[in-house]
Amino acid sequence: MSEKLDKSQIYDHFERVTRQTKDLLDRMEQLQLQITEVLEENAELSIENEHLHEIITESHQESESNELSTSRQNLQKLYEQGFHVCNEYYGKRLDHHESCTFCLDAIFGRRGN
């Protein structure tokens, strides 16, 4: 009878290990999905960052004969590309054909600063 008990315990132990393995596999699949989402978001942000760097680089290459300072020219370029440059909404996208008084003030406002 002790043989049957040992075999039963072995079977119970095997079931427990199988269940734990399935749980671990489920958790690993969930983690893989989360990693995929993070990598996709990272790729999108990298592309967006590269685009913004190109915009800034282009603005540095433009002539300095403009009456706006270089930093204000950079803000103007970003604004023209569809991004807010005001303190309130900085970096957020402008809606199609939207203008922002705060952004315009940041670009063309007091120039003594």
C-alpha cells in the first residue's frame, strides 16, 4: 500500500509542477506582449524625436538675418510643424488649422528677453 501512496504522491506532484509550468508560460506570454508594446512605443518616439531634431537642425542652418533670435526661430519652426510651443501645452500637437495665441506670444512676444 505504501507503493500506491508513493505513486499517488508522484502523480500529484507532477500535476502541481505541470500547473505551475502552465501558469509560468501564461505570465511569460503576457510579459512578451507588454515588451512588444513598449518596443513599439519606443520606436514611434524615436522616429518623432529624430523628426524634431531634423526640424531644429534645419532652423539652425537658416540665415540669421531674420529678426527673430535662433531660439524663437526654432519655436516658430516647431509651431509651423504642428506643435504647441507655449508653456501651457508645450509639445502637444495642434489640431488641424488650429492657432494658439499663447504660442504666438511665445514666438513673437516681448523680444527684450
